[in-house]
Amino acid sequence: MSSEARLRASQSGKRRWWLLIAIVVVATLPLLFQDSYWRANLIVCALNVILAIGLDFILGYAGQLNLGHSAFYGIGAYASTLLIIKLGVPFWIAFAAGMALSGAAGMALSLFAVRLRGHYLAIASLGFAVIVHQVLLNWISLTHGPLGIYAIKPPPDIAVPGLPILSFSNSGNMFYLVAGFAFLFYVLLDQLVRSPIGEALAAIREDEVSAASFGINCTVWKVFAFGMGSALAGAAGAFYASFVGTLVPDAFIITESFTILAMVIVGGMGTLIGPVWGAILLTVLPELLRGIGDLRLVVYGAALTLVVLFVPGGMVQAARIVRARLACLPIASTRQ
């Protein structure tokens, strides 16, 4: 076995151990937090993880600045809910349809904006988010507009012979469901970015002209990245509706896109694990600071600013710096 093959096997083994540790930690969280308030925050964390890794796949790996992620979040939520309420479609079929519709919307946006890059693409995606929000707000006959949709049921119970009925009206079970899908989506994207697909996306991100000169179809892969990330946002939207039980258009305003973007940047773009930590931090931190009143917004904003200024690579870069310095400590002590 070559040294490169041994290195890959070692890295793969480490990833498996970290994934196993993550599963154990996630499994114990609802047992540690019995309070309904913190269990609700755990579910929101899992939803934000799905949103953040989806945006990171578009922005961090494909290099496409998407500021309209909240639109796909809303499309998935409303599409799945309306299918269930108005047509009586079973939840899981409506869930898949919401994902598919959000993915198709992302692909359509990418096709229309295929020649746009940088801030031009950002403006186009931002405009798309404004359009979607206005449709949700003003198409009252379909979406009920600002009045909202209420009494949305959680996912149906799962009955396994010989085992207790798994009810998702229980917040602990709902967390396991959403976190389980977040884990599956993470593993899926992790496999994609480590495959030739990930190499093609990285080439497009670094230099689209050079990538095209090597035979990479930039249009196809940018559309693919947009579709995949948007579909994940749609999945988060479907879970959000069934968890909250209420849908109003203001849940999917433009500021939601910036919040998701902040999670990706603070965690570390183009790393997958970074947006996970960013989503957890920016979901939990405002709740931990709630005791200091409005001052929490100042602390929250200052923390974001300091991270962007001094650690542009986010939490992942900070962790690497700390690990490198700790690795140098034994060497320095032996020299002394």
C-alpha cells in the first residue's frame, strides 16, 4: 500500500470515529435537555444545520454567491404544507415534493443567471427572494398571506411491531428525526465533495475559465450545486412547518438569508463541518445572551465582526490555528 493510500485510509478512519462521536452526542442531547424550550432550540439547531450546509455547497464549494436561500426554504415549507392541507397528500410524499420543487426552483434560477457571477449573481438571487416573499404574502387565496396557515400537524407517527409508537408530537422524537436527516444530508454532501464532482466544483470556484478549458461543463455543475443546496433548504422548510405548526411569509424574509450566510461564514466556508458549528453557535448564542436584554444584540454583532476581521476562515481556521500552536508546545518545551 502506498503512503498516499495509507493517508487516505487513516483520514477515512478518523472521519468514521468523528461521525460516531457525533451520533452519540446527538443521541444524548434530548436526554440532557428535558425542558421544552431547549428541546425546541435543539430542533432549530438541526434545521439551521441543514440550511447552512446546503448554502455552503453552493457558496463554499461551487463559489456561487446565493443571497436568496430563504426563498427555497419558504418554497419547501409552503409547497409541502399546501399539498398536505389542500390535496390530502401524505406527509412524506409532500416532503419529497417540497424538496423537488425547491431544487427545481434553484436550478431554474441558476439557469437564468448562468452568465452572472459575484455580486451580480448575489443581486439576482436577492431579487428572487423578494419575489418569492411577495408571492407568499399577496397570493392570499393560496397561501392565506399575512394571516398565515395554522394547525399544521407534525409528521405521522411511526408504528414498528413490538416497539412503542414513535410520535413526532414529542419534541425529543422530532429532534431525532430532523437531526437524523441533517446527518444523512451531511454524509451525502461529504461524499460528493470528496468525489470528482467536488473537484469539478472546486475548479469552477477557483477559476471558471480555466475549468472550462479542461473540459468541465461549468453550466451543468453550477446548476447541479444550486439544485442540491436548494433541495436541502426545501427539506428544512418542510420540517419547519411541521415543527412550528404555523406558516407566515415573514418567517422567510430576506434577513433569514443573511442569517444563514453568517452561519456559513462564521463556521468556515468550503469545509462542511464549519457551517455545522456556525449554525449551532449562531442559534444557541442569542438564547444564552437573552438574559442581558437588548445588550445581547450588541454582543452578538461584535462577536460576528471580530470573527470576520480576525479569523476570516471562521471557526475551522481558528481550530486549526489552536491545534497548530498546541502541537508546537512540546517541541518548544524540549528545546528549553
